[in-house]
Amino acid sequence: MDYTGKRAVLAGAGVMGASLALVYAKAGFSVTLYDLCEDELARGRGRLAASLQTLLAEGMLSPDEAEAILGRIDYTSDKACFQSAFLILENITENLSAKQSFWKEASALAPSGALLATDTSGLSIGEIGEAITGPERFAGQHWLNPPHLIPLCEVVKGEKTAPETMAAMVDIVTFLGKKPVVLERDIPGFITNRLQFALLREALHIVESGAASVEDVDNTVKYGLGVRYACLGPFDTADLAGLDNFDKVSTRLFGQLSAAKGPDPLLHGLVEQGSLGVKSRKGFYDYSDGKDSAAIRRRDERIIRLAKCLFS
Ligand SMILES: NC(=O)c1ccc[n+]([C@@H]2O[C@H](COP(=O)([O-])OP(=O)(O)OC[C@H]3O[C@@H](n4cnc5c(N)ncnc54)[C@H](O)[C@@H]3O)[C@@H](O)[C@H]2O)c1
């Protein structure tokens, strides 16, 4: 379906909401970015402008396209915006009761045929949906940060999500020029975080065993596995390597891998000391003296180069 001119209300003008407003407006939706107050909206507008500037500087948009995108976005803290929504995509703070009270109001105000989606990373779609009027029209749209550069969107079925809602969400994500994957069940962590945290658990285990340094584990992913994973999934990789080989290795190796259930001592210990990563200028690495902004810049430059190569 052609969604040009349909009204998408993006609720929450933070890191994800501002970037997704750009994604929706770039594809042709009329976008309303909604937040609690003018200060948050101003911050969101600044984030959106910075992301747009990056796309312009990288030649991923022309100045005319950028202007047209900005013309399709308005900003409000007035809940009346929900009344004219074709779709509401919620990107507010990751807290169950905050999301439930948001949805209780928003779903009651939205037209009965409106589609409703949450970008929660870790909460249950079914539990958020308990607060919703018409939960059959509600599903997860889980994006990866920054969504204006990363194509993936996990479309997640809640207990009460109707099949037509799932089909519409997949169609919308495709219209946005992005790549939908479908979760038929609302499993904790969806696909992305289950894979990401399985890798992190094993990375921590390797470092804690003294077998390799943090830097060498990171380099193994950046210069080895990650290059392959930008092109192939784990099943593609196994097929190409030979399933008999992967069967033999997994039989020998699975019992050696970390099966830790609780908080990890290394990770938890850093958090207890106030080492929270880039945002506190110390984590697994040191980010003092401007190394924090350099790390963010380097990440963005590399993701942009990769996105241009693989997806533009
Ligand atoms: N940051 C990420 O990497 C990432 C990735 C995928 C999904 N998510 C999910 O996206 C959601 C938003 O994350 P974020 O990182 O953008 O958060 P953020 O803290 O940057 O932004 C949240 C915004 O929501 C606003 N807000 C809070 N309550 C509100 C309400 N009732 N109505 C309207 N606005 C409200 C806040 O004012 C703030 O501007 C979370 O559910 C998070 O789990 C985040």
C-alpha cells in the first residue's frame, strides 16, 4: 500500500523517536512528533536536525529532499494529535507503568482503525497491551539505534495482535525502505537482544577466564565475525561451512560455553563503580579527554560507510 500523506504520530522525541520521525517523513508519511513538553520537543528537533545533517553531509539526501522531509514533520505536546493518527509509534521511556498509562489514554483517543506500535526493547508486548483499548491493532516495532541508518525492524506479535495488524506493520516497514523480520511470539529480548546478549555473555566469559583481553575479543568481532555477519546470518554461515562440520564443533563446544544465569561479575562490578561506558567516560575502555565524542563519531562514520556500501 502507498502510505504517502498518512499521519504517523511518533510519541517520545528522544534518541529513537527523533530518528524514527526522520525515517517516516523520508518515506512520505506526514509525521507528528509528540512529547510531554516544549523542552523535550526542542531537544528532539535538534536530534532530528543533526541526523538529517549527517545524511546530507554523506550525500544520502539532496538539500531539496531534506527540506521536503522537514516540511512533513510537526511537533506537539497536545494529546489531540492522537485523534487524527493513522499510526501511533510509541518511543517513550522504557518503563511498564509509564507505557501503560501512555497507551491507556492514546488508544482511547485514537480512531478505532488506527494502528498502534511500541518500540520497547525489553518489555512484554502483551503486558503493555493490557492497558490498550483495541489490543488487536497493537504490535511491537523494535528498531535498532540509529534507525535512520540501520534497516532492521523486528515486528512482534503480542498475545492479542490480529494477523491483519502484523501484515500491515510488515507492509509499512517495507514501505519505509526498511527490512522487517517477524516474531510470531513475544519472546523476551526478541531476536536481536537474545543474539546480542548471548554473544556478550560469552565475550565476558572469555575475558574473565583470562584467555583473551577485552580489546582482542572486540577485534575478533570487528575484523572477523562482524564482517561476515554484515553479509550472512548464522544459518547461512553454517550452510556454507558444511553442516557436518558445524554439528561436530557444536557437539564438542556447546558444553564449554557460558550458561551463566545471574549478573556477570565483570559487568556488574563496573556498574557498581560508576563505570557506565561512554556516558560516564569510563567503561571497558577509557573515554576521558574527548575520547567519548570521538568514539561516537567513529561509530557513526563506520555505520554510515557500511550502510552506503550494503544498503543504499
Ligand atoms: N536507545 C536505544 O538504543 C533503543 C533501541 C531500541 C529501542 N529502544 C526503546 O525505545 C524507547 C525510547 O528509548 P530512547 O532511547 O529513545 O529514550 P529517551 O530517554 O532518549 O527518550 C524518551 C522520550 O520519551 C519522552 N516521554 C516520557 N514519557 C512520555 C509520555 N508519557 N508521553 C510522551 N513522551 C514521553 C521523554 O520526554 C523523552 O523525550 C524505549 O522503550 C527503549 O527501550 C531504545
